[in-house]
Amino acid sequence: MTGVRIDRADGVAVVTLDRPERRNAFTAAMGRALGRAYRDLDADDEIRVIVLTGAAPAFCAGADLSEGVTTFDKPGSATFSAAPVDPPAFALRKPVIAAVNGTRSASA
């Protein structure tokens, strides 16, 4: 499981970070899956916009540090980038909208 879910309807692709048990903490596998999703959706003529969100209860808690000290090791690639997603959302032809969810107050 990559922790990324894609739903398509009416020209809109909703890409969901889907690890709610870890508050959608971001892993390297999620970065690779998100990059593949971005490339595929950007090339799909049926999709007009991409919405990025997180499975409730949170958008993304940040980096998943469960790998310990190797979490931020530089891969052995000559094309290394500090960006966790390739391509980044800003490089796509289609707009990417972040639907950021978070904790609601008890009165909401």
C-alpha cells in the first residue's frame, strides 16, 4: 500500500494522502506514488484539475520518521532533489488545489 488514493469524477481528480492511522505522515513511497499520480493525471485529457487532500482527521502530519536516522539520507542518484515529489505540483500543466483539513473545535 502506498498511502495515496486517487478518485476521478467529472474532470476532477482527488488525490488523497491515505494513512489516517499515522495522520497521513509522508513516506518516500508516498512521494513516489504522488509523483506517478501527478504525471498520469497531468497527461490525462479528461482531468481538468487535481485536488490534493488528506484522509481525516488531518491533511499531513509531516515526514514519517519511523525509518529513524535513514529517513533523510540522500539517495545515490546524480539527479537528487530535496523535493519529496517528482514532478512537484507547481511543474504540472493543470492546477493543483490543496484541500487542507484539520482538527475541528468541539463547537464547530
